[in-house]
Amino acid sequence: MNKFSDKFVVANNITHHYLEWGDTSAKPLVMLHGIGLCAHLWNWTAQKLADNYHVLSVDMRGHGDSQKPETGYTFEELAKDLNSVVSALGLEKPYIIGHSAGGSAAIIAHSIQPGILGPSLIIDSRVGGSRALSSNADMRSRPQRTRRKRAIWDSRKEMSNAYRDRKVFQTWDERIFDDYINGGTFIRTDGRAQLKCPPQIEAVFYEQRTTLNTSPYLDGIEEDLLLLLGNYAGAQTLNDPGIIEFLEKVDKSEVKVASKGSHFLPMEYPELMLSEIVRFLEER
């Protein structure tokens, strides 16, 4: 099994942490996570891809082991980070696999600096206007609830036991869940486990997501984008105005609905996600 290497790079004036697998001379593939999560969520998938690709999974600013600056927690800054990391590492138009916020960052990155990124698989990242999220009571209350989130646990085992019973995590594959618990926390000097992404930073991103409108960024995207939608109540559908706008504005675009899975499809069905990624890469 391919083991990752921990790496760091300074880009866009902050230090970014990333995990690296595979032969560095192979075609590069960059993987991005969602809000409050971490690079380690892609461990299982990256290991499977590492025989054929140079795989890098990046911690977004404020997450994982990347720097946590005082400011800059916007989706456009995430996009600038992505382009800057790719440029700093000398990656030639890497494939991008971005889930949720990571996918949104990739879309914006394509728009603000064309030619840096290669074909991109965007996984359940909302496109178009933000009205659906703005009017959703759960989304409006998410930042406030996140700020009350417990950040320190007596142990990773205690955190794991508590999280496993929560609705959002009940459907996660055990391997991915364990990677989140271990990769998304650090052990303090007093032996307790603490979240690497502070709840305050996570909450700010949720506030940004609720009002995010990607419509202005869809013009002028030159690369091939595949948007893979989750198959659940509340997901965007093929008839959604944002999806129609995405297909009309992005010349090389495709939208597909997954056969199953919620917004957390990569964590729920890693084998299915891997097959979708491999198909996407082989077709390009």
C-alpha cells in the first residue's frame, strides 16, 4: 500500500500542508476537501490512484496542518491559495478532484486565473446563486451551532464514539471516518485530542457558503469540468437554474447525478467515488 509523505509549501503568503503519494514524474492530481474536514479524508482514494498519478491532498487554510491566518477565510482566497500552491510546486495543469467547498474553490480558481488547473471533477458543490442555501433554516443556523462545537476531547476514542452516533457521520465508511478522527485532530501536551480546524474558522466558512454566488465566476472557464451531484433530497438537480446556467456558461462542462449518496458521497461510498474518479481521468 502506498504511504503518503507529509509536505509543506508557502504559497499566497501562508504555509500550506499537503499529503503526497506516487511518482512525482507522473501526471499530477490535486484533491481538495470540504469545510471543517481535512486532507486525510482522501487517504484511501489517493492510495488507490497513486500507482498511476502523482497525488496531492491539500489542507485548506485554517484546516488540518495548514496555517491559520487571522484573515482571508473566503472562497476566493481559497481559490487563490489553490492556484498559488499549484504554481509554487511547479505542477503542470494538474487534474483537480474537489468536494464541496474544495470544488467551489476550484471553480473560482479556474475563473480568476485560467490556464493553471487542468480538467476538474467537482463533487456536489452548489453552482449558481445562493438562494437555496440562504433560505435553508439549517444552513442559516449552522455557523452559530458550529461556534458552540466542542473542540477538545479527552481522547480520540471518546470523540470517535460521540461522533459515530451523529446523523451526519452514521453513513460514513469506517475507514474514512477513522482517517477523519485521526487526521483532523492533534494530541495536546496534556494528552487530550483537539480539532485541527477551530470551530470559529469553520463557522466563518459556513457563513461564506450560505451567501456564495458562483455565477460571476462561470464566465470564461476554459477547462473541462464535470459536476457530480449527490443523489438526495435537497441536492441540486439537472433542472436547477444554477445547473442550467453552469452548462450554458462553461463550454466544456458536464453534469452527472451519482447513483447514490448524500452530500458526503466520497466519505460514504469510497469505492463508488473511486470508480467515478477513474472514469473521469480515463476519459480525459
